[in-house]
Amino acid sequence: MYEIFSELLQKYGVTPYKVSKETGVSQSTLSDWKRGISTPKPDKLQKIADYFGVPLTYLLTGNAPEQKKEKSSELNSKDERDIAKDLDSIMEKLSTGESGPASYNGEELDPEAAELFRDELEIALRRLKIINKEKYTPKKYKK
């Protein structure tokens, strides 16, 4: 299981620390899985699968019915540049207050919250790019 988790970390360019913070699965738990000290509980596995947007079966076995579909919609270097450009543009507008100050419940976002927002926004932009590629790519260009 941890090998598949490692592959997903590399694919999405995230660290175990970031996954731990965003899923609530402790770093010690992830470390125990890596060393084979403990086996993952289903609820924690589901959190990890949801975080990466993969089925639980993929996380457990590395095989999933969506695997072929996912392969045809991988992000290329142009997609990565577009995502980075969009992300920088949005964050620049937020930091300069162009559309008003970035706040939540009337309180301005602190730098740590802004960084978490940036990370979540990047994940959303990646997923949206993949969805749009699948939806709007003509069949004649699909492999």
C-alpha cells in the first residue's frame, strides 16, 4: 500500500507532511505504514484515497477501472504552466486586495491560512484541468 501512496505523492508533487495536515492522518501513522509496523485502517485509507481522488481499491492494489481513463488525461508541461500561471494570478489578486481583502468571517487571512488556501486551490485547478481535458478532448485525439 505504501508504494502506491509514494507514487501518488510523486505524481501530485506533495509531501507526506502536507497529506497528513490536510487529511488528519498523523505523520506517525504514515511512518508506521511505511515501516510495516501497522496496517492502515479503512477510514484513514479512505481519507487518503479521497485526498488524491482515487478509488480505495487503487490505493490498496494499484489497479483500478479508471486507470486507463486517467492515463489518457495526464497533465502535460503546458497544463502545468497554465495551472501555475492561473494560481499565481489568483493569489496575486488576493494578496493585493484587487477584489477586496481576502478574509473569512470578517477576519483577514493570515499567511499560514493563505498558504493552505493556495495548496487547496492548486489541487482544485489540477482536478478541473483533468476533468476539462476529458470532457472537451475530441474522441479522435484520445488514445
